[in-house]
Amino acid sequence: MRYAILSDIHGNLEALRAVLADCGGAADGVLCLGDTVGYGPDPLACVELVAEKAEAIVSGNHEHAVAGRLDLEWFNRYARAAAEWTRERLDDDHRGYLDALPLVREVAGATLVHASPAQPDEWDYLVSAEDGFLAFGHFATRWCFVGHSHVPGAWSLGSSGPEHLPGVTHLDSERGRRYLVNVGSVGQPRDRDSRAAYALWDAEAGRVEIRRVVYDHAATRRKIVDAGLPRFLADRLAAGA
């Protein structure tokens, strides 16, 4: 079974459609790690498309914010403005749907969680070598997939010691090792690459590929500006920052 694993779509419909088109012939199923909304101009369309396509979805901090489960003071001013804007454009049914999403799921021998599996509702970022290695004691599966930082990378742990693989694009698993993989961001990459990022996971072969997909970020930028959202959120798309 091959899964496309998406995270941090952030209301970017152009990026989401491009990723779904890219994985259409390569994946048997879709998994989503949260933050379908926030920042971008098409939250409703993204929520509905992910709900239609994904086999399993977990909640991110932006879903919690829109559903009223996270104090908006937690966010910087740009994210807070986008969360308030997004909340106004979703009806009670959609907000209720987001509110009901779990923080953690297990699918095909993998743990799915938006942020750190150690404290999923504290929204800790996994970026450094130490961040990742500390998380291994908090999931029991061989694989764990996360998002949240918008930066792809991986960590592995086994009898031969730990390994941190920042920026990894291909990963072939080894017997006796466990893996934690950050799949990057579909809708707002922050690794200086404007292309949408997602992971293609072959569960049987034990192989992960981080794929990058060109999309029309200029169109998304125009929609952000036209919606009256902070211009910073539009300008960062082309820089992948």
C-alpha cells in the first residue's frame, strides 16, 4: 500500500490540487497531518477536498484555533488575523467537523500526528536532532509522520545509534530501525523552496520519498491579497519562507 501523506495545506487550493494530481497515479490512499486551514484564501474548499480524498486526518493547531479550542493569543499577528478570517468563513458544521478531528491516529503501522507525539496538544516543533530523538519514546509504531514546522526531514533510531537526516528526499528503511519523518508543507513551504511538499510512503517496501510539486503560487498570492489577508502571507509563498 502506498500513501500520499499531506500536511500544512493552509487553505492553499492551488497547491492542494497540484499535489493530488501529482500523487494520483502513485498512491493508493491519502493521509493528512492537519493544518488544512489557516493563512490561505480557500479554507472551505480545502477542508471539503481533504475530507473527500483522505483515508485518515488528524488535527493541527490551526484546526484547533478555528474550532475555538486554542487561544488565538498563541499565534503571531499574521496567523491570528488569518485564523479570525478563516473562522468567519466556515459554518457551524465545518467548524464542528474540524473540532472533532483526533490529535493522533495509527494507520498501517504508522503514527500520524501534526506536531510532536510527546505532547500533541502543546504543538512543539520538531526541527533539531535533539527534538526528533526525544520524540521516539512517545510512539510505539515503527514509523511516525509529522508536519507543523513546514520543513521536510527525518530521524531514525536503532541499535547502531541515532541518525538525523535534515532535508532528506529519499529514505529506504533498514531492518531494526524506527523512523520519524516530517513531510513538509503542501501550502506554505518554509525551506526556501516554493514548490509544494508531501511524502509518498510505500508501507510494504519501507520507502519514503519527499516529492516537490510546482503550483501557481502567483494565483494563490492574488487571492490572499484580494481577500484582505495580511500581505506577508502572500509574499512569503514565492520565497518558500
